[in-house]
Amino acid sequence: MTSTPADRAATLAEQPLRTAGPRLGFASGTFSSIKDIVAQRELLGMLVRRELKARYKDSSLGFLWTLMRPIAMLLIYYIALGKFLGAARNIPDFAIFIYTGLTAWGFFAEAVTAGTGSVIANSGLVKKVYLPREVFPLSAIGSALFNFGVQLMILLAATAVVGRFPTGTRWGYFFMATAILVLFGTALALLLSAWNVYLRDIQYLVEIFVLIFFWVSPIVYSWELFANQVANETLRELYLSNPITLAVLGFQKAFWVAGDGKPFPDHLYSRMGIALVVGIVLLWLCQRVFARLQANFAQEL
């Protein structure tokens, strides 16, 4: 038996009204937002799969392109810096060293860059239906995590080939560093994606800052080189205040086995622990800012 328009109207009238705006309150609002996101976990999974499929649509190599960019960067830096400029003479297993930093940085850069444009890229959905808008930057994080996993497998295979597979307590550095990358990447993706709806220049500024911060992290040069060139303790501490620098150093501590005899910052594990706590607080604050700003997304788009 088919329902009449009057029946459907009556059914809709019985449904409770739901506020589609931001959830107020730091504590209650946070729990409400988390509940909404969990309720839409299937949609989030679909958005991640769509992101991955759309990226390699009509491509004959498909997901192999995930490896092309980091491998190309590895070859460029290995040849230009390692061979021509002689960096490989002072850094054992230079290829592993470079790829370790690129793996960590690649995830963070992709998460922030893709996350910044995620709300605008899904403007059609934002304007047509209500759903927790956090799923859009979170889908960018999920896509970046998939690519990160693929590159990590290559890194582990490379360490096995050279006979220096990481074991034991090294994995503690890896898990700490990965948590830092995920926390700060997600926090910035939420904050910047919201700002980008109101000020479209944000996405271009992000590209510039990503390029700058690549060179202020020890990815293509070692901590030893930086420490030898910079004797000022204040500048060193400022350098180590960058959580992504700590994450990269944590990755090197985990996977760059040949660098065991090389110097690392003092109390690296403790510094990473502090960065982890700061990342949790920052993620919370950025989510609340996102919740405040999302109310006018549809109008702005």
C-alpha cells in the first residue's frame, strides 16, 4: 500500500527537530560532534574510498602512482644531495635516511593540503544535506593514511633488503611519531578547511608554508648537521619546538638503524610525549573552532 503525501507529511511531523548548527559548549559540544561523526562512519568510509578512486580514475597504473612521487623525490635528493653535494659520505644508508623523512613528511603534507580544500571540494553535499562537516577533512586524512601505509611498506621492505630491519623499542618511536603526525595533521586540516571556506587564499598560503616547513625539518639533512651549524641553544630549542621535526626525528630513530651512532636531540622521547599532549589539546580546540564556523558553510559556498 502506497503512502499518500498527507501520510508522509504526518510522518515527518512526528520526527524530532534537530539542530543543524554548531554544538555549543567545549565538553558537551565535543561529545555531540564525536557522536555525530561515529554515526556517519559508513559515509566517512565511502568518502575515503571515493577520494582514492577519483584520484586514480582512468589511470592504467592506478595506486602505483602513490609510490611515484616519493620515489622520484628520493632519487632527486639522493643524486643531487647525496652524490653531487656529498651528503651521503657523512650519512650512512643515505637512501633509507631520506626515504624515512619523506614518508613521515609526505603523510603530513598530504593530510594538511588535501584537508584544507576538502570542504570546498564537497560543496555540493554541504549545500544539499546536513551531516557533520568534519567528515570531509577526516576523509582527506583517511586517504593520506592509506598512501602513508603503502609508502611505509616500501620503507620496511627497504630496511629488510639492506639488512637493518627495525626491532625492539624502536617501534615506540614510530608509534609516538605517527600519533603526532595524525593529531597535528587532523587538527590543521579541520582548522584550515573551515577558514578556507571564508578566505579562499588559505589553500595557496598552505602550499607555501608546506614548502617552507619541509626545509625546517631534518628530512634531507641530519640533526647532526643542524646542531653543528647552529650553536645557539635558543635557536635549537625553537627548532625542536616544531612537532613535525620531532616526528621526523622519531621516524629516523625507528627506521634509520645505521644512524645509531649519530647524535640525536637529548630527551627526544620526552619531547615527543609533550608534543603528543599538545597535539591532543590542539585537535580539541581546532574541532571546536570548526564546529563554530561550519554553521555558515552552505551560505558561503
